[in-house]
Amino acid sequence: MNKPVIFLLQQLLIIFQSILDRLAAQATPIASCPKCDTTAVNFSELYDKQEVMELLRISPRTYARYKSSGRIKTMRVGGRDYITPGSLKEALRESVRKGRV
């Protein structure tokens, strides 16, 4: 290779390295991210939409309202909603309070 090409490649390498350094300085590790849940999910403990509606004795429309309002916190996996036991327990308390269960 000729010297001007080598020089340009070295300059590009310096620029890319400085960009990577700045990005690394701004990055937040996942473990310290308050919005990130880093705990492993055991899929055998999750409930699907149908199970939740039967347990809470609610209609599909009520399920949709609970989901959109945040009363039921869902995880989307493979195009299906799944609910964690903790979220189901909170919704179950609400259903008991309202006399559904």
C-alpha cells in the first residue's frame, strides 16, 4: 500500500477508537439499570392470557383494560402475553377485593 492510504486508515482508526471510548464512557451497565430486569425468567412459572382470565374471572376486554392500565404487567414472548406470578398475585388481590373471586 502507498503511504497516503496507510495514513488515512490510521486516522480513521484513531477516530473510531475515540468514538468507542466516548460510547463506553456513556454506557450504563445492565446490572445498574433501574428499568432493566436482569433476573432469569422461569417460563414454567408464567401464566398465559387464558389462564389469567380464568383465575381472575374476567373477560377478554377486562384483561385488555388491566393490561393497558398497568394493573397486569405482561411479558411478550413469541407473540403471546405471559404474566409473572407476582403480577398475578396483585391482580388476584384486586379481584378478591371486588368480589369476583
